[in-house]
Amino acid sequence: MIESVAVCGAGTMGRGIALLCTLHNLPTLLFDLNNQVLKEAQKKIGVELQTLTEKNKITTLQRTQVTGLLQYSSDIQNCMADVIIEAVVENLSIKQELFATLSSLNSVNTIFATNTSSLPITSIASQISFRDRVIGMHFFNPPTIMKLVEVILTDETSKNTTDTIVSLSRYLGKTPVLCKDAPGFIVNHVARPYYLEALRLLEEGIADAETIDDLMEATGFRMGPFRLMDLIGNDVNYAVSCSVYESLGNPPRLKPSVLQQKKVENRELGRKTGKGYYEYRKNETS
């Protein structure tokens, strides 16, 4: 029985996962070393709760209850829970160090779940003693709405860990899909050509981003590749492309885009920075 959750990383995904957990009555701690990021997360969660209340998705009482269930901390010593979900930057050494530190603070029953988009779960687990309690729990943006959760297993992930995370996913209203630890897992492996071929069309001047997006949406896709990359964040999307490319032995068909690399270098990350392939007004970036 899961009675508490700690989410590490108060960015877009982390705060979304934390809000999701509290909306399902789970006491949740949102941790980030950066106090300013925590304050911004608290502000944006407040705005989202206000919107949910105005749309009659939750009552004023529920909003108060959710607010009370969510705690914020920049002190890693407070990161103790039944399940810890990390959603920090896509950097292997940072994730390894985080889990190593947290494993020394928590009980022998704590489960460590990573929301990584593409980094090997086996490598993330390598620095802690209880690797049977490490698992991938890959949410999609926004976590409060998107139904799919990839549950990624290593060769050492225990059945109890797997069953617990599958049950937690369902309790949160999600559809868990099991897969083995592999480059890009399922979704990000399958989706690479969608992004990369669109980027090549743009780089070669065959069509502009809006035309490509409109055409893809007209054929049935919920969101065109450029609008989707702006939603995900070009930094995250580019990091996944690089990870999958390198993990599979650098196949030419999956070579990351130079155009997207430049977007990342220029901090044109999409909605979260106000500019990506499109420009966004302030109220569109929250």
C-alpha cells in the first residue's frame, strides 16, 4: 500500500506528477535544490488548481485538500517516501548520484522510479545496492492528462516493485504498459522518425513547420511534430534523440538534427521559454 510519494525535480514533468498524485489523495513531497524553481512550481500548480476549480473539475474543498497534501522542500534529507519518482535533468550521472543519496536516506522497502525519457534504467540503478527496487515510470506531458505510462523493467527489477508501480499507475488513472529496458523504450523509439523526418523537411526547405504540422494533424495526428516538440521541450526531445542514436550505434537514419541542436543552444526550447519553432504569449507558457 503506497501512502506517500516524493517527486524529485520541480520542472514541468515533476510538478505535473506531483499534482497528479495529490489529486488522487496521496501525500506528496516535491523536491528541488533550486528554491526559485520550487516557488515557480508552487505558483503554477496554484494556477492549475484554480483553473480546475473554475471548470468544476474539482470543488473548492478538494482544492484545499490537494494544497494541504502537497509539500515543497529544497532539503534532500526530507525526501523520504514509499515511492520516489525522479524527474530531474536528463543526465545519467546526476540521476545516479540522486538515487545513491536517496537510497541511503530511505527504508529498505522504498521504490525508486525514474521518469527518464530514454536513459537506460539499468545504468541509473547501477550505483545503489537494492537494484531490484529501481524501475522506469515514464509519464507523458502533461502528466495530469496523458493516460499512458511506460513501466520499464531491468533484469533485476523485482516482481513486487513491478506490481506496485503498475498498481500505482492504475490508481492514478493511467494505463501502464510494461516494456524491457531498451533504447527509447517503446514510444520514444517509435517516435524518432516522426520528429527527425519532419526536421529534415524543414532543414531542406521543402516545407515550413506550420505546413508540416497542419498536414500531419489533417491526417489524424493529435499534434504535429513541431508543436509537439515545443510542448515537450527541444532540450528534452534533442537529448532523447542523442541517447537513442548513440545507444543503437549511430545509425544515419536516426542522426539528431543540427537545427534542433541550435534551438537548444539558443534556449529556444518551446513553450517553457516562450519560443521554439513557434512563439508563445506568456499565458501559453505556463
